[in-house]
Amino acid sequence: MYRCLQLAQLGCGHVAPNPMVGAVLVFNNRIIGEGYHAQCGKAHAEVNCINSVAEIDKVLIEKSTLYVSLEPCVHFGKTPPCTNLILQHKIPKVVIGCADSFAKVNGRGIQQLKDNRVQVVYGVLENDCKALNKQFFTFNNKKRPYITLKWAQSKNGKIAGKSNERIFISNDITNRLVHKWRAQEAAIMVGTNTALNDNPLLTARLWQGKNPIRILLDKELNVPLKHHLFNTDAITIVFNTIRNGEENNIKYYRLTDFNLRTALNALHILQVQSILVEGGSKLLQSFIDDNLWDEIRIIENKKLIMDDGLQAPILKNAHLAKKENYLTDSIYYYHPV
């Protein structure tokens, strides 16, 4: 199952809104096949695993055990049900990491296998398997995207100067890591002030991977179209109170009730599974105050003291889960209490 998890992670950033899944086929303690879900709409882990079996070993498939990190699907989507494939190949035993809470699966895959006399074991490394797909499970269970808040601050808790001058707080290593985070999420969000003051690109240009969807909360449409957010590097969704419509890569959505929950409901409908919120301070604090977050990542420059500037958001109901050090910077990872 550890190997399944290793394989599954290879699909990170490429399979959403589908989950990351890895599969391994074992005969007499020898791996004869392995695979993972590599891209949304393409073959699932079980298919790639079985297809990877060498011709000489194909006669062993019906005597082998299939390990898979997530319950096999039982419905027709962009690909056929994986349970049918397992039954077709007469695999006698399936070991599953965790059940799939998606409404069209949700135990039905396990039950179909049992009904067809397949021996099923599930709950193996269950917490690890759930953690791997935390965005997927949050999206389906809470009916909203998985929300990660991120900001960089000085040692004394300042995230920006009082002028509009942009100050680079994080070092080159953590800055590149942020771009990795961007490539791993479906979308990235900022508010009007950050878009106006920083004119950010919000792309993953310092990391190999796709650019996230850019989400702008701009109530009165104050951000000029000449700003970087509206270039053709990525799709930009603009939530506002004025207009609907689509122009090139810009999609406008008018919200009659302009607030975070309404925007998150719209993103759920649009199948945006996860968002990285990068500011500014007012927007980040709003997420914290409304208890609308799943993870907070704070990059702190241990060498930088800012005598004057904008105060970082105030944490509430958070516990420190992990800390990492990168030269001058420390990254603090928080989870809800």
C-alpha cells in the first residue's frame, strides 16, 4: 500500500477533480504490475496496473492480489468501471486503502466485488490514503473547495509595507516552493487590493506544472484589464456584482450576494476542487474569521524586521502541525483545531 501511495502521488497536479490513485498487482510477494491515474479523463490506476503486466505474467493475474489506494469505481464516467475490469480478469483478492466518498461510488465498488465473491480487505493505511486526497474528500464531503491560506511575513509579523511598494519577504527557495504549491492546486485566489497593488501573475512559472485557475474577488470591477491577471497564461474567474460573461480567457460571474460562501458555492458548481488563497491580509482574515480554511502555510523570514507595515492575519482555532526551515525562512503549517 505504501507503493500505491508513492505511485498515486505521480498524478499530483494532473488528475483533479479526480483523486490520485495508485495500484499494485502482486503474485507470491512479487509485484507483476503497477500503475497510477496519470491524467483526468485517461485510464485509471487499475487499468494501467493490469496493462503493465508482462505477457509472460498475464496467466498469473487471476491468482494475484490487487492493492489499490482508493475504492475502485463502479460507475461509467469518462472511463468504464474499474470493478468490471477486476471481475473480467478474475482477480480473487483486492486490498483497498480507503473507501471513496464520491456519491456514485461510496461503498458500491466494495459491495459489487464482494457480491461477486472477490475477497476484499479495506482500511489499510486508511489515514494516509485519505490524507493523500484531502482536496478530493473535502470537495465531495463539504461541498466546497479545499482551502489553503498562504502568506509570507517578517519576523515581527508584517506582510507588507504601508506604501504600495512591493516587498519580497521570502527567499528564492521558498519562493520556488510556492510555485510548486500553485501547480498542485486547481486555483489561486486574491482580492482587489492585492491585484491592484502587486499586479501579480499568479502562475507556476518557477515550477514545472500547469498554471492554476486565477480567481479574483473584485466587487466593483476595479482592476484594469491591462493587469497581469488578465493575460493569456491562465483562465481568470472574476467574481463581482456587475456582470456575467466571458471574454477570451476571462470569465465574469455576478454574485447578487457578494461574500466568501457564495463564491465558494459557485466554485463547487464549477468543479474547482482546491484553492490557494494568497491575499491580501483582509481577504485572508475573512477566511479565518469565517472558519473557511483547511490548511494555513506561513512563510516567516527570520532575519527580516519591518518597523512599519501591514500586520499579518491573526490565527484562530489553529494548531501547528509541522515546521520546515529553508535558510532564512521557516514555513509553519497549521491545521484547524
